[in-house]
Amino acid sequence: MSWLIVLMVLLFASFKNTSPKKQSVSVIIPAYNEEPTVGQVVSTALKLSYVDEVIVVDDGSTDRTTEEAEKAGATVIGHITNQGKGSAIKTGVKHSKGDILVFIDADISNLSTNKIDTMIRPILEGEADITKTKFARESGRVTELTAKPLLSFFFPELNFEQPLSGQFAGKRSALNKIKFEEDYGVDVGIVLDADVHGIKIVEVDIGEINHDMSPLANLNKMANEVVRTIIDRAVNYGRVTMMDTLGNYIRMAIMSLSLVILGLFMLFFVPAIPLIVAGLVVAIGAVLTIYYIIQIIRKSVPILRKSDARISLRSFINMHFPVIISGLILVLMLSTFLSATTFSDGRVSVELTSRNLVYSSDNYHDTISVRGPYTIEASPDNETDVVRIPQDALRTMEMTANDTMIIGGEKYLVNTSRDGEGDTFRLPDEVIDSLDVTVGDVIANSRITSIFEKVVVIHNIKFTELKEKLEGNVEFSVNQIAENATFFNLTMDNESVLSSVGIFDNDSSYSISLDDEVVCSFNHEDIENGTYEFDNGVHNGTIEFKDRNNTSIRHFMTSDRDSFVHLYSL
């Protein structure tokens, strides 16, 4: 029994150790001559069960702010003289103990526990590192006329409704990375530092708040301090430099890279432009690119060497992103050209073979796919009667695995490419010779039908729905894609047997056989009529023909050679 008790104690201890640590919360209230409201703000904050302490920083008040705060239950820390809101916040942070710090103005007359909880809850639940507030009133004059225009100019990625709201909360670990201004610039400074550091900051709506509007003289001072903070951050984060000298170098580097790309495009894809012109464009672009990249590095290094280089890195990435993308495009183009380059007898040859974007609006093809290019390789010695064709190429030739191809009078089973060889043809040596291709050839998707043109295909089909179980095949030759293909649907003994699309020759007849006996034959006139019905005394059925506007590479074999549809009993 004693061992059971010991086990229970150990289990309880393990559960206790793995439970999450409770996060302590400190509320910091900077106050300057807020005797009428500071007590109510303190009392409201203390009503929240998870608030561990409330600290009021009396910033040199000349009224009874300290007395009212202490009476309400706050710890009061006093400044002898008025030093500014930011300085009061820094003092509160220094003397607080909480893992989460909440900053609330002392002049809010309608503060509620719900408003404070709205600020803190996203942090407690791990949804944010810092929260700032917005509330139901028009933004102030300093916000609309000063802060928002400057933020839009220097930090366009920020999109807060009220960047100077005053009330905010945050994890101490996150706030320790931020430089607190000592005046009214503290609010916008927190927003900017959090953004550049990659700290998750969320704007929360706390509803309507009532507090005194600042007189015009104070607004002038506030505006000056907000402007100074934004400009200082813009300079420190490289935004000002990037918008003039460095910004111009970035734009010119993008233009130079674009010139190189344009020249390469003209060189390979625009035959009407002389080779010397395309080469000149490439050369000019390359020289300019090297020059401006060097200038960008020269201007960038001093900014990154500043003491706050860590917080400049994100801004640098944002501003240099267009150059990086242009450079990646050029690298991809050059790597494509190099992969298509061959060296033989002292001669360099670049033959580009692109992928093929295929779009089809009918129901018999893939709606959209990107196919090729494909590489020709020899089959292994144990696959002399098998051709391996990539799945995309099979779609282009309207074939499937397990079909049979007749090449040079010999039959070859069709299979898909081996694992890891998705775009590789594996062909026996005899097939390579018959098709007039070479090992190592790279073939565009559009060339496949011309390479396999006139090759006969036996398209094997399984029929398992008929009472008399059947299997079958359709014979066709690969042809250049044509737009006059016909869709047909074969129904036999009241069951649908086959639906397909392909090209029927004019003035030719076609037959359908079952177990090598012809069931029916039809010709061009029957196809034009749209419906052909048959009944040979044993089997009856219908063939429907329609939509001669389909496209297909299938050229159905005529009855002169053999039945184009063969059915066999299983």
C-alpha cells in the first residue's frame, strides 16, 4: 500500500511541475495633477483578481494626487519635478514586479474592469505580446494632423487607427526590447519599436472613454515630441536615407537588373532584334547593376553598423526586397540558360526548351496543367518491350498506362516513368532509332505528337458493367492535334460501353467487333447524322456522335485495316 501512496505523490508532483506558471500583472498609472480621477482609476484596476499591484507614478503633481492614490490602495512613487509621461512610465517599469505591465492614464473618468481586461486578455491567452488601445471617439488633432501623415510616409506598413491612444499593455520580456521616450513620444515609439523588432502588437477596442482634452499649448508640445520621435526612428531605421540616396540606388539597381533580363529575352526570343543590340543591352545592364549594387553596399553598411543595427534589419529587408526579387529572376533565367547549354568540339550551343502550359475547356482533357520539357533516355536491358512515358506526355497523346504502341512493326507495352524520373522517356534502342531521336535530347511537350506521329496505339479499356463481362481496345494513330475531332458514345445492350473523342476520316468506314465478329459498321454519313443504331440479332445498341469542334490527336483506324473498336468476352 505504501508504494501506491508514493506513486500518487510523484504523479501529483509531476502534474504540479508541468502546469503553466501564473503570470503576474502590474498596473502602472502615470499621473500629473489628477486628484479628481486617480483614485477611481486605481480602485477599478484593483478589482481585477489577477492584478497583483497598482503603481501610481506621481510626476511632480501640485495637488492631492498622491494622497488620493494611496487612499485607493496604490503604491505611489513620486517625482520631485514634472519629467514627462515617458519618464513616469520608465519609473513605473523600474519599480514594478509583474510579468505583464499595463499602462493606464490617470484622467479616465469612466474606466471599467472590462476595459482593462480587454487590454490584458490577449496577452494572457498568448494572442499578443503587446496590446494598444483604440476607443470610440474621433482621433485627436495631433494624431490626424501629425502622427498619421508621418507614419504613412516613413512607415507605410503600419495601419493602426489610433497610434497615440495612451493606454497599452505588454509582456515585460517584450517591453525590455523597446526604448521608452521620456515625453509624449512614448506611445508612438512603442508602436514603431515593436513593429521593427517583430513583436506581435495588437490594437484592441476598449469602447468609449472620457478624459480631459488637452489645451492647445499642450497639444503644441505633444506634437513636437511625437514628430521628433517618428523622425528619430525613421533616421535610426534607415528610412530617411533609403528614401533619398540609398533609395535612388535601389531603384537604379532594379532598373539595371531589368535591362539584363530584357537583353537576354531579346537575345533568345525576339529574332527581329539584331544580336549585337541584344548583347549591348545585356552588357550595359550588367555594368550598371554591378555599379549600383556596390553603391547600395557602401550606403547600407554604415546604417547596419549603428548600435541599433538589430532593429534596422527588418526595415532593410523590406526596402531591399524588390532588388532581391529582381536578382532571383535573373539567377533563374541564367540557370535555365546554363542547363540548356552543350559543349561540343569547341562550340557552345544554348537550346532552350520550355515547359508547356496546357489549358482545355472540354471534359476530355485536364483543365489546366504545366507539362514538360522531357528528356530521352535508353531503357534498361530488362525492358526491351516496354516504353516508359511521363504521365503528362501520356495526357498529351491521349493515352494511358497499359496501352500498346506499334513502332517499327513491333508492339511495346506503355508504362509510366519510374519513380524520380517524372519527365524522362525510357525507350528501347530500336524505338529510339525508329523515332529518329537521340539519348539526351530534351523535347518540348508541343513536339511529342510530331515525334510519335503515325505511330499506332491500341488503347486498352476494361468494361465491367455489362452482364456479359467484356474488355476491349480502340486503335488509333497519333496525329498532329486537329480541331475537327468528334465525340462519340457507344451504348450496347442498354449499357454505356465507351465514350471517347477522335478524328474520323471522310469516305471511310469503321467497324465494331465482339470476339472477332463484326457487330456493326458505320461511315461518314452516319457520323454526320449524329446517331447510328445497330442490331445484329444478338446485340443491339446506339452510337451517338456530336461536337465536331473538339480537339484531339487520335486518328481512328479504318475498317480497311481492322475494327477500330474491339470487344472481347472475359
